[in-house]
Amino acid sequence: MSASNLPNMEGPVCPVQLHHQTHIVMGHGSGGRMTQELIARVFLPHFSNPALLAGNDFASIIPAGVDARTARLAVSTDSHIVSPLFFSGGDIGRLAMCGTVNDVAMSGAVPVALSAGFILEEGLPIETLEKVVKSMAEAAREAGVAIIAGDTKVVEKGKADGLFITTTGFGWIPEGRQIGGEGAKPGDAVIISGTIGDHGIAVLTARGDLGFETQVASDVAPLNGLIQSVLEITPDVHVLRDPTRGGLATTLNEIAAQSSVNITIEETAVPYLPAVQTACEMLGFDPLYVANEGKVIVIAPQEHAASIIETMHNHPYGKNAVVIGSVNKAPQKRVLLSTRIGSTRILDVLAGEMLPRIC
């Protein structure tokens, strides 16, 4: 969730928004409206600066002594908690590595290095820790980055849920590249790299919260290779964003707010695995709000959409890429869904927590 995009704070919200003024509750970590309000109320008044106010999942900065015309530094940081630590398709180590690599890559940067901090709970088996670290190393090799610094702390039993990981990533943004949530323009196509909701359903299955079994594996993956292949053939990309916490709908709301545009998506165009759709229908979840960890939204001029789709289809992490909608002038800062029955509904930001602790 980016720091300053507070979309659609006016107008009706469903469900009714609940305000928690004095204590933190789980909804503050959902990536939805309560998270945005917490950031606006507590963090921004004290930390406000141009890099943070840009509202992206990365900061673009110019280090002292570096010519801004040739390169800028992209930095992103994230904390990772998931229960259980291992799930179909991934684990907390791969999640931590890929999540930060992807946030850096969403700037159009080439990720080069990460740092990692570990909070270990007393009693965690060393075998478990080594398995997580090995998974991180494998993901780092796949992404082509190095883990260059780290820190380890241990807390008493019962105070860390086994293992928490914080990662910070660094990358170089090539000359002339300007990609961010503020860049969407009317007439642009909205593309998603594949099926949505896989990660959230995989984690809930591993936790046993569904009450039934699914064969869904998490999509957690480093996307920098896919993104660079797109940028090589189509430099004129306006927005890149990975729809993690809060899912596709929340992420599109962030972009619509940053760019002051309308984004309209077609319900029949959004790709789902049948098992994800079935699980969501049985449990009353909307897959548009379920977390992903290996998908990217690409917003670019309509005339480039076909070449972007073709390029993504040639990459293992983009083989199911499809155009799902378009960017329009109005109504500004709104995301609309054209439904399969011919109606239109507003996709708002969730007020609180829909799914617990999945990324």
C-alpha cells in the first residue's frame, strides 16, 4: 500500500466505515481505507516529504553526486508476515524476496540488491529458518539480485508468530524512464499479467480456513524479468503496479486517485482460475479484492497493448496476460466495473479487513 494515495474519501462506502481512533485493530493492516486513514493521520504529518508524497510503492531519489539525467535510485521496503510460513507455491522467504524486488521493479528500475531483517521467535526450529533462507536465496538468484546486508533479532516465545522478515530493495532507473501511479492517461489500456486471487486462496487453503481443499498454488514470483521484457519493446509504459494487499480493485483505486482519472474494467475480461472463483463464491469473497504476489498491472497507450500482450505471453509469468479495461477522463478518481449482465458498479476501497494476514 502506497503512502499517500487516499482515493475516493468522499461519497458512500459499503460496508459502513468504522473508525478506530485510539487503538490499532487488524483492519489497519488490510491495505484498504483504514490503512490509508492511519497513514494520513499518523505517518504523513511527521514523515512527509516529496518522495513519500508521490504515493508509489517505491521512492525515486537522486543520490548526491549522481547526474539525474543518467540514473535515479529506486528504493522500497516491506515487512512480511504470513501464517503458515509455508504454503502451496511459496513460503515467507520467497514472499519477502519477490515482494520487494517487485516493488522496486514497478518503477521501471532494474533491481540490484536487497537487505533483510529477521525477527525470530524463541523456539523456532533452525531447520525451518534454514529452509526459509534457502528459499530466499533461490528467489534472489532467479531475480538476479544480491542480499548485501541484514540483521537478526530474537524475541520471547509467543511474541513473533515464528518469523517476521523485513526487506529493503534498491535498483537503478534508466535515463528518461518515468513510470508511476500518477501516469495513467485517458485512452490507455489496462492490462493484467494473469489470473488474480491465487495467492490469497493458496494461503487460506494452507491455513485450513476454507473448510475444504483446493489445488491453488500461490503466484508469488519475481516480476522484474517480465517487466524489463515489456519495457524493451514498449518504453512508453505509464504505470506499473503489483496488486498485492487489497487485490486488483484496491490497487486500481490507488492509481485512479493518483492520476485523477476513471478506470473501467470489464468483468468478463478479468481472468480467474476456476478453483479461485469457486472458493470465493462459496465463502462470499470478491476475488477482485484478494491478494496477489506475482501479477503486474500495466497501463500503457492502447496502440501498444497488442505488442505488450504478445511479449508477456512469451514469458512464463505473463502467459495469461490480457487487457481488462481502459482509462477514461470521468468520473475522476473512480474505478468502475462493467458487469457481465450489462450494469455498472463502483469498485470502492474496502473499509476494513476482508482476508486475514496473507502477505
